[in-house]
Amino acid sequence: MGKIKEYLNSSKLELIYKDNKLDVSNYEEILLLTSDKIILLKDTKEIVIVGSDLTLLKLLDNEVLIGGCIKRIEL
């Protein structure tokens, strides 16, 4: 039961790349949003997504789904 609670209440950054889309969970803030670069913040560290035609397909409180041609992810 403890593992289920830990999974549901996790605050760890999670990146899932599937079907040419990047799902980012548990980020804190969007610092930059352009069609070729998106910068997210988590615990004073920047997550930089570089590509072309980048768009937000889903935007929730702490989750974002990014579509477009993702070329590089910098942590």
C-alpha cells in the first residue's frame, strides 16, 4: 500500500517520450515558451527542450504534453 501512495504522491520530475510527444510531470514553472525552445523549472534546475514547431498539447497544474519535432532535451 505504501508504494501506491508514493506513486500517486510523487513529486519527482518525470519525462516520457512516446509517439513523438514529450510528457513532463511534476515541473514547477514554464520559464520560456517559443516554437523552437521550451524551458521548464524544477527545484532551481532548468529542463530545456529544443526543436521546431513545438506546441503545448496539454497543460495541467504540474504536467505538460509537448508536441512538434523534438531534437534535444537538456537536463
